[in-house]
Amino acid sequence: MRIPCPICGERDVGEFTYGGDATLSRPAMDETDTSVWNRFVYDRENPRGPHLEYWQHTGGCRAWFKLQRNVLTHEVGACELVGPWSGSPGKDVPAEQKGPVK
């Protein structure tokens, strides 16, 4: 499978790490109800078709992004930077996280 990194371009899936379901909302850190955390950690859907996921380009620029992927066909769709990388590609990326200059 090929994944289009918004900063480095299309790369082999071996350069990336799956970061989880991007459709879930994490409970507040001060949430003390264990049933809320239990639902967040264990109650998951098993989607078929297009799904929004977090990925990190661990073998490259180290940026995190959301990726639309069809879990049946592995067809890759839209991709969007998140976190400190969500500015323009190459801008607002922490210096220690930037990949090699091309």
C-alpha cells in the first residue's frame, strides 16, 4: 500500500505507523468515570468501507495526519495534517521533526 504524506509525498506503508481511529473523541483527562474510559478504549466499531484514521510518518518527516482509507480495498483518499503540523507543509513543523531537505 502507498500512503501520500502531505509533506514528503507518496511513500510505502512501511515508513508509517498506524495511530488509531480518527473518528473517536477522547474523554477529558480529568474524567474519573471508569465506564466512560472503558467505552473509549474497548467499545469500537468494525467499519467496512471508507474510514478516517490517524497515521504518523515515522520513517520520514515524523508528521501526524488524518487519512481517509477504504478498509476493504485499502484505497487511500484525502489526507490532512494534524497537530503542530497542520499549518502549511514545511511551515510550523518543529525543526527536530522536519525530514531531509529536497
